[in-house]
Amino acid sequence: MKNFDIRIGGVPHLDDVSLEFKRGKLYTILGRTLSGKTTLLRTIAGLDTPQKGELTLHKKEFLSLPVWKRGVAMVYQQFINYPHLNVLANVTFPLKRAHVPKSEAKKRAREVLAKVGLSQLEKRRPRSLSGGQQQRVALARALAKQSDILLLDEPLVNLDYKLREQLREEFLNIFQGQDDAIVIYTTTEPGEAIQLGHELIVMDEGAVIQQGNPLEVFNSPSTIRCAEIINDPPMNILQGSIGGGDLNLRGKVTFPAPNHLKGLSDGPYLFGLQAADLYIGSDITGKVELSEISGSQTILHMRGGIGSFIVYEAGVHHHSIGSTIEIEIDKNRIYAFSVDGELICPPTITSGQGR
């Protein structure tokens, strides 16, 4: 894929996108809504056409091929199944249309139904299945096609939190053995993208802003925008400066620059801190604007002299809106960005850090 460009009404849906996908790898594309993820998949599938760009597969031109000749299978956000057919018939339907012999179609269907854990439900109709089971049927139908390219467009987005977690774990096993296929999975969830992918692609406003090993991208986001996208909640970005060996945050808080930042020239910077690297302590003071409970963690949205920031607090705690809390900064986990938002210096990552 080279120099893909799609603009509608002057708005870039894909902005000079160039990517190379290899067989046997699972690529996760992370981006917020309207970042271009779905447009990218639709273009590969032949449902959208770029104004410019090249697309090749096995060194052969691919862009002019009609949809039905592309060898692409796609799983959508919605549970798209045929309501009048049972599970087995849903999975064999595209194989019959491709003139796969009936016995071979059933054999393939039963193999993939076993893989997605639906062997005992092949006679059921979709309306009698749970949401997670319906999405497994859609996935099984795509896998049974044995396509060169498997596209998954936020396939878990319509499921509840616990079911998403369960299927995410199962997907790691389901996609094993897809050595002959290119698998591309889009999501808005950073944790999902990092957990599932062999390679991570971060998109924003139609453009690819970073690509690489998921943990490396998470630990060293190339820009503030990438750092905001790949962290949930977004990374805290604080104005500050380096001077005389000290780090100063908005003229309010000063402390010796941590070792990994001591080589920086004096001047203004933007400093990044993940929410998990702020603790209840004594470095800065802030007022609680919002307190959320997320599983076994409390997420505090706060405002103080250094600006707005978000804190993870382990455990379930109740904080009144407007209450004042003292917060400690893990200074060894501070990122330094230029005032233009480019990464200058990430923290030193030691064994066990990262996600």
C-alpha cells in the first residue's frame, strides 16, 4: 500500500498512507473515531476507492480487482449473520457461493466453529445466541473462507466489558495458525491494540503517525498526539522548563531533574506523565473535579497550580468533588516533549515496565 489518499469535501479520510503488511502477522490499527481506520479497511476490501495510491499483493496490482476477486474476508462491528440460517449454514454460506464442494464446506465450517468454541451450537439460529456468540459466528464465517486478507473492524466494540475481555483472550488463540494470511484488526482501545497485535499502527485524522512493536510504541510515543491516543486515560501533558539542573512545572513546582533528563538544554518543554505515575503523596496539590470508579481503580480528574491532570489510585475510594488532595510524581517516569509536541526523551524503561 503506497501513498493512499482519500478526501471528501476537502477533508482527508486517508492522508498519504503508505503501509506494508506481511503474511502471518496480526496488525492492530489504533485510532479514535474518524481517524481513518474503517476507510483503510474498506479501501483494502475494494469498497472505497482512493483518489491516488498503489496497492499490490504478491507484487501484483490489486487495486483494480473487483471486490469478489480480492480474497478478502471482513468482520464488522455489528453482528452480521443471516437470521433464517442456523450457525452451520451461516458459516458455509459464502463457501457454497464460491462453489466449494458441500462436504469440504461443512468440514471447514466445523473446524472453525470448534476453534471459536461453537461446536455445540451449529443447529442454533442467531436470534437464540448471545452477542458474543453471534460475533463468533461472524468470525467463523470469515475464517472459513481461508482468505489471503482478514479484516476486523472493531469486532468487539458492541459487547459488554467482561465479554470483550474474554473474547480478547480467545482471539490470541484463534489467530494462531493464520500463517498464510494478513490479519488487520482496528480498535479505539489502547489496551486491546497492545495486547493483540504483533505490530501496532497508530492513526489520526487519516494519517499514520507511528508504527512499530506495540510495547515500544507505548513506551516511546513519537509525539504528544500519539501519547494521548495510546494511553487510556490520555497522558497528562504539563507545561514546564529545565534550568540550572532543575525541572520546573508552570512556575509552581520545582525539583531536581531526574537522571534521564539531566542532559537536556535549559529551556521550555512539555512534560508527559501517565496517570498511573501519579500517586497520593506530597509533591503537588489539586482539587478533585471528577472521581470515577473503574474496576478496582479510582480515576481522579484534578486541577491544581500545574494545570489539569488525571491520577489513578489503586482500590475503590470515594472523594468529594472540590476536595483537596496531595499528589506525588514518579519523577523517573517523566517524558520530555518539545514545545512542538515531538518526543525528545522518554523515561528509561526497566524490566517489568510497560504494558
